[in-house]
Amino acid sequence: MNVKTLIQILLLFSSLSILSIGGGNTVLPEMHHKAVDGYHWLTDKQFADVFAISQAAPGPSILIVTMIGYKAGGFVGAVLATIAMMIPAGLLVYLVSRVWEHAKHSPARKAIEKGFAPLTVGLILASAWVMSKAADHDWQAFLLTGACTAIFSTTKINPLLIVAAAGFIGWMGWV
Amino acid sequence: MSEKPSLFDLALTFNHIALASFGGGLSAWSREVVVVEKKWMEDEEFLSAVTMCRILPGANQVNLAVFVGVKFRGIPGALAAVFGLTLVPVLLVLALSYFYFQFHEVPALKGILKGAAAAAVAMTLSMVVKTGRKCLGGLIPVLLFLAIFLMNGIARWPLLACLSLLAPLAVAWGWPKEKKP
């Protein structure tokens, strides 16, 4: 680990932060290009593996940058990559949310809130679809998803219990 | 909403959301906690915030934490929410990185993850069911919902392309009608 690497980490991830319109996953190809082909911080196989690990771990999926930062620059690199990935985009959200709060009673805000609701529900359904395809689900997993959806939608059982039960079912090798 | 959450509340709540989302489904968990459990926001406000956070650059869930934190406590609130959302996951991911780069594999979690991921998809689907019941009354919202699902989910068009087509229609539909005197 050296200062040059840390500066490269800082510059790469803070620029990816601003470029990641539509979510962190949109800059994965660019991240791969720079971290694997450009800086040789990790191999192709390692990139694919850390992607899978970061998707499965709890918390925001963008923590793939923590793992890349760790490989490139140890603990300091990991923390730096994580912060660099969040600050620039976070500042922009801060500015937008201030404007939004200011426009509380404007008709434009009312129209956006009402009109975006069905679009957001459609996008959430799209992400459920993409998640399910990415996890490469077989019919047992779809069955488990269906059963859990029915329980989540119709009962008030704490969802954490259901996730734990589904994890247990997976652990036993039943899906 | 009863009263403004403290910085500690914000950090704790987003930590809870992050840890609950083992296997995925962070959006659904955010709604479950922020809207249903804590009643910090109404569904409409929450859903529009979710889409704004998707349009803006940055990780969607980090953005949402910033958005909710700023709403109640300004910049310190945003920092508290993001800190809560990321601290434990970052430590966990660091531990996993250590294992992975030392031993080239992570201790057998594959089966558990497969089950948990199926439940996370279910959690996300149930968010569709619960929020859809409220905002999909009528032909136009159902058409908007189906159109963006087909474009973004099935055809995999980029988010900005889908929204540049559909957002103007959605906003025109949602514009408050002027009340007749």
C-alpha cells in the first residue's frame, strides 16, 4: 500500500460515485475495466467473486468497493474507497432533498409524488424480477419465494423470522 | 409522524434496516421500517423519494438514507443515517474480504444465502403487493406500472430511457386538478 494507490482509489471511486446514475450497479463495467485491466488490483475471477459476496452481504450492494479497496490498499484503502463512493453522490442528494423540502406545497411536487408512485412500484417489481434471475433460481427457489410472498403479504408475522426460516431451508439443502 | 427522530434513532433504525436485508431486499426493508413501523413518512412521499434516489447518481439505498436523514436532521442526520446503514455491513464485508483473499473462499454460506435470497425476492414482491393496492387504482396508473416493468425489468432498458418516456405522462396524470369554485 502506498500513497499513490490511495490517491488512485480516491479519484476512481469518487468519480464513479458521480457517474453512477441509476444506482451503483450501473458503473460496474467501468469499475471492472479500471480495477482489473487498468490498475491490476485484482483478477477477473476475483472481481466476479467479490461481486457475488458483496451482493449477498447485508447492507448496500455498493460495498463491492470496500472489497476492491481492501485488496488494493488494505484497511485504509477499504475505508477510503467506501467513503469516496458515497460522499459526492450524497452531496447531490442533500441538495435535491433541500429543494424538495422547500417545494412542499407546490403542485409540481404533488404531481411527482402521485405520478411516480405507480412507476416506482413497477420498478420495484422489475428489481424483484432481476434479483430472481441473478440468483439463478430453480423451481424450488421460486416455490419458496411464492410461499414467502404470500406470508409477507397476508400476515403480520415478523418478516425477519421468515427470512431466517428461508435461510434455514437453504442451509438444509431443501432449495 | 409523532416527533422528529434523534440522530441516534436514525443511526439505529438504518442499522436495523441494513442487517435485516441479509440476502437483499433493502428497498422493501426500508419501507417496512420507515413507513410501516416508524411512520416517519407516508407511502407516496416514500415511493417518490425511492425513485428520485434511483435517478440521482450513487447507491440507491445510501441515497435514501441521506434523504431521510436530511429530512429530519439536516446534514448531521444524513451522516447518522448513512453511518448506521453502512458501519456493520462494512465491518462484515471487511471480514469477508480478509477470508476471501486469504483462503480464496468464504466459509460455506452458499445454501443459507440461496434460501435468504428467495425470501428477499419475496419481501420485494410483497412490497409491490402492499404499495400497489394503494396507488394502482384506475387504468392509467396500472398502465404506467406495467409499461415501466416491461421496459426496465424485461427489456432491460436503462432507467433514464424509461423515465424520459414515462415520467412526463405520470406527472401530467398526477398534476392536481384545479378545484371549481
